[in-house]
Amino acid sequence: MDWLIWIYVVIFFFGIYFLFLFVILYQRHKKQLFDFPIPTEFPEISLIVPAYNEEKTISGTIEALLNLEYPEGKKEIIIVNDGSKDNTLGVVKGFMKNHKEIKLLDKKNSGKADSLNKAINIARGKLIAVSDADSYPEKDCLYKMVGYFEQDEKVAAVTSKVWAKNNRNFMEKFQEVDYTVIAWSRKILDFIGCVYVTNGPLSIYRKKVVQKVGGFDPQNITEDIELTWNLLSHGYKTKMSYSAVVYTLVPDNFKIWNKQRIRWNLGGFQTLNKYRSFFLRGENLFGYFVITYVGLSFVLALIGMFLLLRYFYLKFSPIFYTLPYLFKNYNPFMFFEFNFNLTLLSILGLMFLVLSVLYHKFAFRKSQLLKKGIVTILIYSFIYRPLYIVPLVMSLYKLIKGDIRWYTK
């Protein structure tokens, strides 16, 4: 068995291992999937919405936040206008005329993290909730999230389940699948204390803890991931309420999607580099599992995709080159050598495929994708997911060039 086969085996091993881990954890905890602590106390909460050129979406977000069920007088909404060049400011001022609970922080453009930090400094709530300006939480979200803080003082952040709001074309439909799978897997990781992202569409934080660890990092372009890792590295807990649903607008074309994923990847690289010293260290699973899991996800995705492309080229290109000779009884499959190596990889590949189908079917249960079947999973796995390689390669190129900046606007 040569070194290349060993690389294939290692990739399949880790893929099968993590899929098997998720499936086992789901089977053990599926009855608790939608559970959440019922709150008896409702501390003051400040809902912060950073906004830059969001005139088309922010009105819907403000309306959704106003409709959130929470005791009267214990909720405030802080809109941070981060130097918008459109009519975002005018839309917010229009709402302020009839809603005294809305506050406006109007400032020059300095980025999302800085906007959040400035809003935290004026927030009166013991809890702060961050929402993107194109996200729409269901009315009972806060009720299904704040109980975690009451249950355990070590809980510093609670995130929600994010689903795609728009699902018209191919990119939107399979982002709907993407977000459903991400939400499910994040909840599964919650059962082992490894929620490593508190998402932007809606997450709640304990204000004093966020201030204690230094707030959001203005240098990181995925400030939500960085803060989560910061909290975990300090020994705090992060949780997810799978019952708290928030809808968010997803990119409707490949170009915008690609820019978004480049930012996610670059922010992920930044965060991995910042917290690399915690690798296999600490009192919780942050250093032992989270950093390893995220790091391997990047490395194996990149290596695996190049090896897969290489394999298909070497094995299938002769078929295309010899198509004209098929009519002369030429057998193109002579290039396939059925030996031990090929058999081993075929078995591992089949195991990976079966576990992958189970993984996705479990994620679809009790979701808007309940009726989706194997065809959707296969299209998602073999057509949509391979697109990930494009922003991954581009983000590596930009990282090498030192071109790290916000790409989505």
C-alpha cells in the first residue's frame, strides 16, 4: 500500500469517525433534542442590531424583534448604524417615532465588531442579544433561550437554530439544506459541550462575561466565531436552543455566496491561528476536540477534494478519450484495476456514503426538509458541497497575500 493510498485511508477514517460520532450522539440524545430550560426569571435584555446599508431588510428585522415575547419593560433594542450610505438611518428613525424601546447609535463606519462593542457599553441589560439586520426570529425565541443562563452560571452564550428564509433557486434551496444540517450538527455538539459558533442571526450573551474577556475582536472578520472560542478558552460554556428558530436571508447567487464563504473561511483561519496554543490543552473539550475538529475540517476538505479530482481524472479520462473506439469493441474499463487497494477504498467509501445518508436524514427530521429524500442528499453531497472548494482555495490565496477584509458588502 503506497503513501497515496494511506492518505485516502486516513481521510476516510476521520470522515467515518466524525459521522459515526454524530449518529451515535443523536441516537443517545434524540429525546432531548428540543428540550430547553424553562425560565423563571427574565433579566433585562438588550437586543443589538449592527447595520450597514440594510435599508431593504432592517424593517423586517426590527418588526420581528419588537414582536419577541418578553416581559414588558425588560427589553430594549439598540440599532447601530455603522456609517450606512443608503436610507438605513431613515428607516430606523421611522420606527423610533412609535417605539420608545428602540435606541439608535449612529456612528462612522468601523466594522461590525466595533459596532457591537460600542453598543454593549451603552446597553442596560444583563444579557445582550445580537441579531443580524437580515434575520427574523420567531416570537418565542427569547423564552426558549434565556433559561440556560439561569440554569448554569458558567453559561456565557446561547445560540439559536438558523434556517434559510428564501428558497427559490438552486443556491437558495441547497443553502436551506446546508443551514438545516449545520443547525442539527451544532445541537449534537451541544451534548458534549462543543458549541463552537454562536451565530450572527441570533445569539444571547452574558454581558459581564463578554466585557470580561474583552468583547468582540475588531481584527477578526468572523467576530461571532472568535468570541465563542474566546469564551470557551476561558472555561465558560456555550449552549444551543434547537427549539429557538430564526430565519435569515441567504445569498441568492454563486457570486455573493462565494464572497460570504471566503469571509467565513478567512475568519476561521484567523481564529485557528489565534487559539492554536490551546491545542490539546485546557480543562474542557475546546482544546481537545473543537480546535482539532475545525482544523481537520479545513485540511481534509482541501486534500480530499484534490485527491478526488486526481482520482477521477486518472480513472475516467481514458474512457472519454477512447469513446470513438467503443464501436470497435474496445473495452475502456480495462483501465480499472480491481485489487486490494481499490477494494479497501471502495468499502470505506461505501461506509462513508451510508453514514452520510443517515447523518442527513437525521438532520432533516422535524425540520422543513422532512420530506426530502436520498436524491436531495446526493445532489447536496456531490454537486452543492463540492462548490465549497472554490471559496476555500480563494481564501487560502487571499490569506497568503495578506488580503483579509470583509467581502460580503
